[in-house]
Amino acid sequence: MKIRAIITGASGMVGEGVLQEALSNPDVEAVLVVGRKPCGYTHPKLKEILHANFLDVTTIAEQLKVYNACYFCLGVSSVGISKEDYYKMTYTLTMHFAGVVAKQNPDLTFCYVSGTGTSNDINKGQNWARVKGKTEQNLAQLPFKAVYNFRPGFMKPTEGAKNVLPAFKYFGWLYPVVRAVGLATTIKEVGHAMINATQQGYPKQSIEINDIKVLAKK
């Protein structure tokens, strides 16, 4: 099966890595990046839509047709923002975008970048974990072919990435240690795992760190 993928968050560290994997994989025949600013890449199979307001993407809905995968890598940190803003930028934004995509492409696999520690009980845990958990649960109710919630932990950026978080420059040396105890993966593995989940499926909807590694090797 050839993949036609929508990717969000491509100007961020995770989204850029997923984009790099999609562009280099021969099984991905088309990529549509939807972002607020240019992703910084050009490629024969890459198309880009710049859209400022992700809380209303109805105006670009027609351009989101004929895709069979969406790799949703857009997200914000809960640090330094109010609970209300975090909810809006995490739950409300994601559900709106996913809802529009679902109407255009019912036979689509939606891969959502969540996070390790996300709460399966939306009444327990830290605020960010509850919001992510609610997002995961409600994505599953949309009429997609499949929904996979990726829960990576500490992630190593792909070589040559332009959007590496400043924190990784200081704490990147910890990666081998964190990986050794099973709490880390590479963004390259995340991207490869998303592609394999789209093509082959996976028996679990919540894709934890070990699942990412398994999927990446398929």
C-alpha cells in the first residue's frame, strides 16, 4: 500500500523527524505538510499549506482530501501556560483538525503523538496527562480506519535535523543511559513505526516505547 500522508508539526523536532522519514521512504508517495510556518524542506512528493489558525481549518478542508494517513505531531508543552490554554491547544485543536480530516478521508489511519505517562483514566494524574488521555479517547471515536496513540519518552533527534530542542543540546548525552533502561527512542524510529502502523496495522492502540521499537523493525 502506497501512503499519502498529512503531517503537522513539521517545524518542530518530532514532526521534522517524521517528515524526514516520510520523504525518504519509497512507500510514501505523497506528503502534505500543514503548518503555521514553512517546514524548510523541498521535495518532489512534498506539498505544503501554510495556515495560521489550526482552531479553524474548515477553509482548507478540500485540500485535505485523498490522503490515507495523518501523522499529527503538533503540540505544546504544559510548562508556563494556563490549564485553559493547554486544553485548547492540545484537546480542542487536535479534535477539530482530526474531525475535519475524518470527514474528508474516512479510510485514513491517524497517528497522534501523545506522551509516555498519559493517563488512561482522565480523572487521575497530572493535568497534561489527563488532557492527553481525553484526546486519545475521543480520537478513537472518530470514523477513521485506525487510530494509534504514540507515547514516546526521551527522543533522540534525527541526524541533520534543523529544529532540535535546546534542552537536547544540554541533556543529549543522557540518551544512551535512558535508552538502556527502556525509556527512550529515536525520532527516526517513531517515523518508521508510524509508516509501518499505517501499512500493516498493530494490535494495540496505545503505542508505548517498546511498541515503537517493535513497529520500527517491521
